[in-house]
Amino acid sequence: MNISIKENNLTTSKSNKMKITKMMKLVSTAVLTVLFSVSALAQSPDANYVPKDPKKDNLLTGENTVLLVIDWQPDLIKVVKNIGQDVMVNNIQGMIKTANLFGVPVIESTIGVKMAGSKPTVESVKSLINSDVNNIDRVSLNAWQNKALVKAVKKTGRKKLLITGLWTSGCPTYTALDAIEAGYEVYILVDCMGDATNMAHDTAIDRMVQAGAIPFTWEGAGAEMLRSYTNPKAFSGKQSKGGFVEIMTKHFYPFAGKY
């Protein structure tokens, strides 16, 4: 009988050891699963972000784009009726700040200041343009018929143009049409343009689009340059301390639904 008990004990012991070994394997597998899951969750937020060459990107970037600021003069601003003048000025302010943030060259141009005594760029816009930018005053309605302006654009080596200006049906339209003809990819910022009537503005936009211009908005252009919230310029910048988020907070969100 004692022999039988011993045999039973040995059998039980072996069985328990097998159970314990199996349980340990299950626990190990569970622990590894948890560790891998935690590791996946702990990945950097930009782990799946795919960067693109900012100079060759088909989208707008701070390294392939130029901003034209055309005829933001008080005598022209006060005639605009298709959009609130305060809203329109706010929009160009937001766009210039965005250009400065992302390193987009700004080319400023006025018409008739020297020849006709017209007033220069309104101070609320001029003050945001870097001091090393020399204004190009013209006699031609078509900015592309000014050698200095075309030379300034070519000097940047960039082929994507953001065009803003007054009045929509005049200087911006002629400039856009000729820039397209010259092989540039032209984006017309429809919320940074204005005219005396809705019809004048809308018809000019239609004409430019039919010729190949791409209609867009200032905040859309800025977001396209930002591209990702892992971009350090999302929350910080040299001139805009809070980055693009700060610019949007001041110049976009308060104007929602106003145009």
C-alpha cells in the first residue's frame, strides 16, 4: 500500500509541475503581450508621419512659396464692399504673419504712390512686413508688367505664388493671368482680395480660375504649410510667439461665420 501511495504522490507531483509550467508560460505570454501593447502606445506621436521634400512638395510649403501683397492702400480699401473691410484687413494680416512664421518671402507692391500721389500700403498691413522688404511702386495695373516685381519673384527661385490684393477685378487678376502664362502655379487667396461689388469680385475669381489659378483661403494655405502638429512652428515662432495656433486664435476663430 505504501508503494501505491508513493506512486500516486509522484504522479500528482509531476502533474502539478506540468500545470505550474503551463501557467508560467501563459503568464509570460500575457506579460509580453502587455509590454508590446504599452510599447506601441508609447510610440512618438509622429511615428507614422511621412515627411516630404519641402522644396519639391506638390503642396504649399515654407520653402516653395512666395506671397504677393498687391495694392493694400487706404484709397482702395475704403471702396471694398463684397467683404467687410475689417475682416479683409484681418485676413491679410493673418496671411503675412503666417508667411513670416514659415519663412515665405513677401513681395510688397503699390500703385501710383510716386506718380499719382496715392497713399502707400496701409500701416496696419505695412507694419507686419519685414523691414528689409523694399516696396515696389508701379505705374502699371498689371504687376507682372513691372520688371522689378518679376525680378523679385524670379530671384526667390520658387514657382508657387500666393496672390492677394485690390481690387480683385483689376491688378490681382491681370497679375495672376500673366504669372500663369509665365509658368507659375498661382493660388488666389479669395479672402485676401476685395472689390466694389460682389459681381466684380466673383467674376474676376471665375476668370482667374478658368485660366488655371487655384482658389484658396489664407488659413487653408497656412495649415497646408504647417502640415502636422509635430511641426515646432505649430506652437512657437520668432515673431508669433505662439506659432500658427496663436495666429489662428487671433485672426481666424474670432471671424468664423463673418464672411
